[in-house]
Amino acid sequence: MRLLVVEDETKTADYLRQGLTEAGFAVSLARNGLDGHHLAMTESFDLIILDVMLPDVDGWRILQSLREAKNTTPVLFLTARDSVDDRVKGLELGADDYLIKPFAFVEVLARVRSLLRRTQAPVAQDELQVADLEVNLLKRRVTRAGKRINLSHKEFCLLELLMRRQGEVLPRSIIASQVWDMNFDSDTNVIDVAIRRLRSKIDDEFEPKLIHTVRGMGYKLELEQVDEA
Ligand code: CA
């Protein structure tokens, strides 16, 4: 499980990193809002612990950018102020839970585990569906409009990733690390080739198209609402 901690206060940051690392998490630490914003937007995490009061880009802005990008990574925010307004604002912006500083580490760990349990629930589900495209994860069976589609192992993994993160733009680097479990040089076209093959099977003969290229950014799978002009 990969966690991102965004916290500018050295003591709290080190304390969180050490504790969470000892609890078995892979922890990335950003010590300012700018780095936090960059990491949150470009890398994939299972959960983000976000301090609200940051000197440059504050926690609200980071949270807002994430949700605007349809990134649904669970966010636990840390607020020093025991203010109802702050908590309401955080939850309205799409945070999943909050902690008021100062907190005991056991409390952080309990919140993190409970949030992960809640948000990882889809992993246990055996059916994924977007429009008329259906994937049965247990039987590893894919159908579109009721028609059976045969995929290779990698194509299946790629489709599963795109469907689990539907609506989210996935950069090639994320697809490479999650489907091929490795980092590709940026000039490789392995992912583009795999996407093309997947498209030819699930999109070519069907409407509407579900896999979309987001120029300069990556790919996403989504049932887009098309405005007839
Ligand atoms: Ca702070």
C-alpha cells in the first residue's frame, strides 16, 4: 500500500513517515504544498494524508485539484484548528475523513486502516461494468453488448486497470508500473500498442467508444456524454 503524506511541519512529517513505514506502508513524503500537489497529481497512491495549512499550495487546493481531475484517491486531512467550518469545507471538497491536531499515532493508523478497508472494497467485487462492457474478474470473462471478447492476459490486466479507475486519466507511467510492473522509457510505444489492440477488441465494432486518448497525458476509459453540436 502506497501512502502520500503532505506535511510541512518537520516533526509531524517525520513522525508520520516513521510510524506508517513501521506499520508496513510505503510512504512518500512531501514537505511542502507544491511537491505534494505534484506527487498527488502525477503518481498513484492508495491514500493521501494531507495537511491543510501549507505555506505555498494549501491542502484545500490540492484536494480540489485531485477531485477536479476525477482522482478518487481517499484523502485524510489534518487540521490544526478545531473548527467546524474547516471540517465541513474539507468534506465538501471531497475528503474522506479528517484528524484534528495534535493526534496520537494509534488514531492515525486506525483512520488509515479503516479508510483503506472502506475504499478498497471494490477489489473484492467480481464484476466491473461500464456501459455495456462487462468484466467478470473471477471468471476472467469480458463481454460487450452481450458478445464474448477474448483478451490476452496483459490486455485483461490493462482493461481491469482502466475500468477500476474509470473516468481518471492514467498516464503511461502509471499503466506501465501497474500492468507491466516496471518503468518504461518514455519513448517506448508498448503501451500505445497494447491500447490499440485492446481498442480493436472492445471498441472498434461497438458504439459508443469507451477508451479515450487524452493528448499529452494518457488514456482513460469512460462513457462520455457527447454534446450534439
Ligand atoms: Ca502545516
